[in-house]
Amino acid sequence: MNCFRANSAKNQGNPQHKPLNNQAGNALFLIFLGIALFAALSFSASQGFRTGASSVSKEQAKLIASEILDYSQTVKQAVQMLQINGCGDTEISFENSVVAGYNNPSAPTNDTCDVFEQEGAGLRYKVQENWFDQSMSGSHHALCQHEAVMFVGDNSVPNVGTDCGTEDCKELVMKMHFVPKEVCVAINEQLGIANDYNGSWPPPENATTDPGSMSGAPFVGVYYNNPNGIDDGISGAQAACITVECTQSASPSYTLFYQVLIAR
């Protein structure tokens, strides 16, 4: 009787074990490779959003434009709420802990007319790096601030409110200097505003004459007549992104977003 079994597993081994180990190893390698590639792409995308440089992609520009427009509408609604609650427009205060110069002496001392205080509208002063062209950070000036959301009372947008050429017709305006051009174009696209005006891209500050400055000191309850602030912006547009000049800035021209908070 032959007790030797030629086909026993002990003597022949399992020829399938090695291939299975190889397959498992290959699968793990592919998984780790996928994770590494995903991490690299995520880092690259986050860097593009963080830097705010003028080389943002079209999709990034659309997202940033939506963020800016959403925030501007939130601020406008907050101002309207304060007015409904009894605050006069000259009592509204934009004082905040980020940008100095907005202490309004006409605002109630209990902060009930403050946009950025809990007793008032309760908003948070918001600013993000990717809202601004970081390549133009050296162009900062007190009246044309880089990486700041500004609130001014010395600009008049034509055919918005009343046009009279004096401080009585100046709008209360929120604005952001040095917005990346790609984001500026995306903002206008979302607002339905043409970007190409006689070869200028985006449209100039004033569609009938050379661009002015649309600069201005922080609003502290007083409207004043700034000659450079007459007929600024796109006619009839309460919000737009435009090409402007700031004579006080190191850069002769750049793109700026504005939102009229109170038309006068």
C-alpha cells in the first residue's frame, strides 16, 4: 500500500498563495498612490484659494465671486435692519476690531446701531486673502486699502439714488480695492454686467469719462463731497466690479468691487 499522496497540499503546496499576495500588495500600492495624488491636488487647490493671486482659475474665481457677493448682500441687509430698528443712516457705525478708523461719534453709545456688534446687527467683519490680488499688496494706501472691506460716504453712483453733485447725494458704499481681475469678471458675470466696454476689461469706473479714484475715508456718520467721487461706478448698478485709479496708490489702475448699501 502506497501511503505517499502525490497531490497532497503538503508536498505540492498551494500555487495560488503567491499570486494572491502580489495582488494584495498591488492594491495597497494603488490605494496609497491615490491618497498621495489626492493630497497633492488638494494642497494645490487650497494654495490657489489662499494666495488670492491674479492667476486663480475660472472655477475658483466663480466661487470667490459668490463669497464676495453673498457677504456684500449680508452687510446690506444688516444696514437695512438697523434702519428698520430706528437707526438713522448717519448713526450707523462700522467700527470693528480689524480695521481702525470707523468710530462714529453720532452712533448710540449702547451699540444698537453698530453693524459689527451683537447689540446691533451682530455681523462679523470678514476679510479673506483670496478676495484680494496679493501681487498688489504693495499698492496699499489709507484711502485705497489692500485686504480690507471699506465703507465710505463720499461716492455717488450715476442713476442710483439722486444725482446732484453734492454731499447730499452721496451713497453709503461698501467697497474692496485690489480684487483679482478674474474674480472681478466673475462678479460682473453673476450680476449680468458686461465686462468689455470699448476694449476695457473689466469696465472702467465711469463708462462715459476716464476713470476717477473711488477712494474715500472711512464712514463715520458724515457724507462729504469728494470731486473724484462724482459719477463713480456703472450707471444704474448698485453693485459692480470696475477698473479704477487711485492717485495715492503705488499702482495707477486696478480692479475694485463696490456695493451700494444706502442709495441717496
